Amino acid sequence: MIRRLIILLLIVGCVFAQKDYLVLKNGDKHWIKYNETLEDGTIRVTIYNKNSLLLASFSLDEVYSLTLEDGSIAIEPPIQENVNIKQLQKRTPYVGAICIAVGGYLLHTYPDDILCSECDSIEDYEIHSNNKQLHWRAGVVFISLGGILVAFGI
């Protein structure tokens, strides 16, 4: 009787077990239940294949990645070490950065004289306000253009 309950408990445990995702270096992908990692560098897993279960062990050298059900990564894929530094330097967006800097300078040096103390007539005030508006618009245009250029890597 106890033996049957243990078998039933094992079957129910396997059905409702955590489903993790294993990718091997040879390209095989499996839905598994991660069991343990041994000291000799192998991992033990239970593989789910349609309607069957299979206990298996894999060497860590064979495993590309192991992602747990909660999204955490137990074994990360290797990072590419063959990054060409010259290619990264070519994509440095100097033009866009300069445009953003010019726009920031224009907005930083925005005229603070709101009331136009030097204006004697309405025409002088209109010229002053148009210059201020042009100054502000030029700064915003340079910053926007620089952002677009940076996004394109220019």
C-alpha cells in the first residue's frame, strides 16, 4: 500500500514539477526539470518528451544554457569574445553628439532679458522676442537632430 502511494506521489510530482528549458551546444532543446549539479561537472535533469519522462545527465561542457521557469538563468550562454573594437569605434556617433552639445549650448545661453530693457518701441520688442524665439527653436532643433543621428549611429 505504501509502495503504491510513493509511486503515485512520484507521478504527481513529475506532472506538476517546475519546467525549465535546457539548450545543448549541439542544438537540442528540451523542457526539463532541473534536479542537481554534481561536483564532477554534470547536471542531472528529468526530460519531458510528449508523454514520457527520461532521467538524464549532461556534462557542463555540453550545455549551452539552462533557463529556469521563473526566468532566472542557471547556466548562461558564453559571451562572444571576438568583438572587433574597430567596428565599435566606427559606430561612435560623433556628429549626433556634437549636435546635442550645440543645442544644449544654445539653450543654456538663452537670453534672460525677458522685458527687453533696451527696447524703446513695440518694433524693438518684436525684434527682440523674434530673436529669442529663433534662439530657442535652434537649440531644440539641434538637440532633436542630434538625438536622431545618435539613434542611427552617425
